[in-house]
Amino acid sequence: VLTSKNTKRHSRIELVRGRGATLWDAHGVSYLDFSCSYGPIVLGYANEEVNAAARAQIERGALFPWATSQVDELSALVCANMPRATECLFFKTGSEAVAAGARLARAATGRQTIVRCGFHGWHDGVISPFYHWHDADGIAEGREIPGVAGHSTRDWIVWDGRSVAGLDQILAAHDGGIAALIVDPVQFREPIGEAIAACSNTIRRAGGLFILDEVKTAFRVGPGGIQKKYGVSADLSIVSKALGNGFPIAGVVCTNELERFAATAKIKGTYNSDLVSIAAATATLKLLESRNVAARLQQIGSTLIAGFNDLAHEVGVEDRVRAMPFRWDCMPHVTFAGDEGRARSERFASDLLERGIVWLANHMNYISMAHTEADVARFLDACRSVLRGAVTGR
Ligand SMILES: Cc1ncc(COP(=O)(O)O)c(C=O)c1O
């Protein structure tokens, strides 16, 4: 079973190559992949144009002592579709960008506490207590993570995202002390646009900044992420994953007024303007811009979801398992009912893996531009043979 990416060996399968929507193991066995490596792969594995841009940059030099105009070019491309954005500060990972965004918000407001909603990476302030944020029907009880220093979580408050009244209560209890609200938009239910507008108005009324963590959604749900799609805007946005099509890059998107706090807040990093990832991300964004990516990903995702639910009906298990968009069809999710739901999901993924399909258990999966209708048909075919066993556990 696939577990965490960070465990040393997360699967008994040794992957050696990827192209498009396919991965190969050391024995030459191929796998149709729907993990997209937890989201970054948006164009497909080993995209030719992205790789060519990265290779050319490797030849010229991976890193220089100060940022070049390529960094400005990418910053302009990122900001082009984001409302109010004028600057993007670059980092290597989403966790790092979240930490920088939080520091920037504290520096700009002179306040300490940040309210968080959703998964924001693994750094101390945001990992403990740990919740199963990606459960389709709610979040489980939080649990403390060993090794996290108690003081580092003191200035973070968890909001479950269910009601703005709940957020209001938190803000009232910390009158004038909240620097920002950071949310992962996948936590919101429909109508998502209204939920985002309501909580952004609420935090701004309280004098705090609104941070949208678009690590999963930017460049995938739409070119301007959630903000363009729903006509909302954030003071700071965190982007990563699809930005680099697998190359490590993340960004804090903000305005000049906020960016000027970066220097005094010591927001820096040796590899922040690593030019290989900058080149790869620039190529990725140009390719994304030239294709109607969001519509295509939605279309393939909705075909997969509808096909799965028809199949569940045909097999007579539709009351115990369903496919659903994890808010958007481009992030399909299969969820099993009941107390055994998480175990059933793992069995389902492990049975699919035996049939050459990589599917993430208890997590949203992702569609890339490399997926085709034929891939969806192959996935459904494999589901047909594993569904009953996964649902009954026999
Ligand atoms: C919304 C969100 N924020 C932050 C992160 C952390 O990103 P990284 O794993 O690159 O540190 C993730 C990772 O999945 C994420 O989904």
C-alpha cells in the first residue's frame, strides 16, 4: 500500500522512470498513475518541453549569486492571473512558502496569532495537532505529533472551516491579535466562492490578512487558481505543486506593499532562485497558458467520477462507495462508507496497484494533461474486478 511520500520506501515497487501518465518499475512493469506524485505533475511525467528548459539551464549554470531577470519573468507570469498580485517570492516547497507567508503576515500586521484551516505542510506550527483534513466527510480528531516543540504551535489556532460563525468566535476571543487567516480552499463545501468571500471579509474586518494556500489548486483548477475562478482575492497566496510540473518550486504571491517586509523579516534562502526550477516552472506556465488545461482536467476527472459511480451501481455497492470530486473534478476521490472506510480505501488502492494502477488511498487523486479517455476506461476496468472485494473486505 502506498503510504507517505517521506517514508524511506513507501511501496515495494521500485520506480525508475515516468512519462506522460505512466510509471515504470525496475522490472519494466508499467503503471497507470493517478497520484501525479501528490499533485505537481500537471502536464505529465517528464514533459519534453519542461525538461528541455531545465536541461538548457543546467548547461548554463544551476545557481548564481543573485537573482536574474528569469526570476522576474516567472514572477510576472505567476502574478498575471492572480488578482491584486504584483510580486512572487520563490521557495522550494509549499511548507517553506507557508512559513514565509506567515512570517510576512506577522511582520506586516505586528500581530502574532494565525488561524489555520486545512493542511499546510509539515512545519512545526501547522502540523500539530494533526488532522485528516482530506477526509471527504469531515475532519477527524487532531493528534499531537511527537517532536514538535509545544511553543511553536502556541500562536496557531485551528478553525475547521465549517461555519463563519465559528471563525467569528475565534476572532472575538483574540480581539485585535490575529495576524492572518490561512485556508486551503479544498476544505470548503459548496458554495465555495461564497464561503471564501465570507471568511476573507471576516478576517479583514478584524484587521488580519487573508492567505489562500493554493498549493494544490493554483494552475490546476484554473490559471488564476481559486481566486480567478470565484472572483475572490487574497492578500497573500501560496502556490507550488503544478507550478513546476515536478521540479521543486513554491511561491508566496503578494503585493509590493507586503513584499517590502521580506527583507527585514529575513525571508531568504540559498536556493530560492535556483534557476533550473525557475526555468522548468516558466516552461510549465507557458505551456499551461497555451492550452485550455483546467477544462481538460475537469472533463477527464468528471468522466472518471461518473464512470466509477455507474460501475458501483452496476456492481450493487453504490451505498458503500462513491467517487466524488474533492471539490473539483480534476481531483477525484473515492470514498468508502462506515468505520472501516479508511481500511477499505487502502485495500482498494492496493488491489489496483496489483493491476498496474497507482491510486492514492484516503486522499484526492489528480488528473494530468497526459491522461486520456482510454486511461479512464482502463481504470474503470480494473475497478470492476476489485470493487466488490474492496467493499466487503473479503
Ligand atoms: C495546501 C498545501 N499547503 C502546503 C503543502 C506543503 O507542501 P510541501 O509538501 O511542498 O512542503 C501542501 C502539501 O501537500 C498542501 O497541500
